[in-house]
Amino acid sequence: MRILILGGTGLISTPITTQLLAQGHTIVHYNRGKRSTAFEGQIESIVGDRYNHVDFVQQMEDLQSSQTFDVVIEMIGFKPDDVEDLSRAFAGKIGHLIFCSTVDVYSKPPARYPIPDTANRDNPAPWDYAQNKSKCEAILFAATERGDFPLTVLRPAHTYWDGGALLHSLGGSTTYLDRLRKGKPLVVHGDGQSLWVSCHAIDVARGFVNACGNPQTFGKGYTLPGEEWLTWNDIHRTVANAIGAPEPTLVHIPTDLLARLTDRAFIDKVNFQYNNIFDTTAARTDLGFEYTIPLSVGARRVYDYLDQNGRIANSDDDPLDDRLLAAWEHATETMLSSFKPNLT
């Protein structure tokens, strides 16, 4: 197949490209051309600005005057205006459109667990990324109902790769790994008992690859998450064990309070405090999705890559964790000393 990837050098699209090339497909990338790539000489690369909508549509029309595409994979469409372009550029001209969305389009809290692919998407998390992706999906499903192109929507959860970072209650900074290996205490939102899933990009990419040109997936949406349902407490213990760090000391701070204390905990309030576990039955059946890299293995790969390349930041240079921990300890001691329990 001839496949156009809008993006192509990112977190998920890099292993998508690798796996598609291994299957013998012809790949074209469209992106800004600012990242070095391991695919030079193996693919055609077209430079352009995806978010200059007029120029993008014109470039796609010019491109299709000389070649046709069996599949277009949209990896960098984040806002409604971005995906409106897809109908203008590709309606009636391509065999299949795959759109990379996110599990954050699902309403929170969900009505049931594990969250199915068909779960309600009318009330996504209250942040721009989730709400815009939800609007993008609605636009594209309307387009496929008009007959513009067959559509498949794929919804990764937290996806990481060897050169990336692992999430924690204060975001994705690599100081997290440095704190673990130094035995420093960690801030954890809430009681640390909400469930979370992570998936290595190699496994997520396989779902995209197996969706390409697959009529079984037309008109449907699928989640592509990890399948280890771990509490945040167990995630930190798993990562610490994987990198050879001591058993971590976990300090729990109420999520609402933590989000008021620092913007870096915003994600805890809108996302991490909920159980993020998903039903992968349909993805396994239709896409051959497999979860093959457990967190213990993936975390070690991330740590080794970052450590070998000098990319783990020194936690001593980031005072936020320690400021939060000191403030929480002071507040707790003050409350305990001033509160007179009713013993009757």
C-alpha cells in the first residue's frame, strides 16, 4: 500500500513507520522537516506546515495529482480546523483515513469499568486537548457518514517510548527518576489508589499498522492502552524496582489541594484521579493488538536510554517537590497539634 503519514517522526508515528516499512509498504511523510530521521532514503518526505490550512490543502491536492494513497494516517490533527482540512483535501480520493485521537475523549468519571470503546464521549476531561480531540472525532465521523472516506479512530492512552519520560503526579519531568534513585520521597496525588495504564509506543503502533486498509475497522473507534491495571502507588514501586532504586517513600496529598498549589498538578485533577482502565477486546479482535512490553521492562528501557544520554535532570535543581512536602508536613503537624478530638 501507499501510505501518507501526517507527522511521521513523533512518539507513535516513528514506530508506525518502522513497522510499515518492514511490511514492504511505500511511505510518505508530511511534516515540518525539522527533526532528524532514521528513514532517509527509505521514504519520501514532504515539508510543510500542517497548521497553515490553505497551504496544507493546496499541497495535498498537488501531491495527489501525481499519486494516490491507499491510507492517510493523521497523527498531528489536534483542533477542529485541522481536521476540517482533511475533507477538503481527501474527500473521495483516498481509500482509508486513520485518525489518532485519545482516550481522554471519554466522559469522566465513566459509567462503567473497564471503559469500552463505545463509552460516552459527550463530557471529556475539562482541558483543551481532550475537548478538541472530541470535536475532531465528531467532525470526522460526520465526514465518513457523508461518504468522504472510510474512517478509523484510534485512541491511545498514556504512551511512552525509550527516549521519552514516565508520568508522575507532577507531570513528566525526568527529575522523577532522579528522586527515585536518590531515595527521595515522592508526592502522590490523593491516596495513590486510582488505576492507570501505560503502553510502549511499539505496541500502540502495531494497532495503527494493523488498521491500515482493514475494512473491519471502518467507521469504528478503538482504544490502544496498556493492560496492566496498576495503582499509582504500585506504578512508583514498579518503576523504582525496575531501575534498581530503593523502595520509594510515598507522601499522599489530596488531589484538589495539590492542584491548587501548583499548575503542574492540573493533570491530576482532570485525569489522574480517575481510574483509567479500558476494554481492549475489540482492538485485540480487529487490530491484533497485543500488550507485549510490561511497565517493569519499559521503565528500565526509558531509564537506561535517558541515563546513558545524560538526560535525567538533577532533582536538586527542581525545588517544587521538596517545597510541597515541607508545606504538607507543616500543615499536617499544625492540624494534629491544634485539633482536639471529641472523645465522647
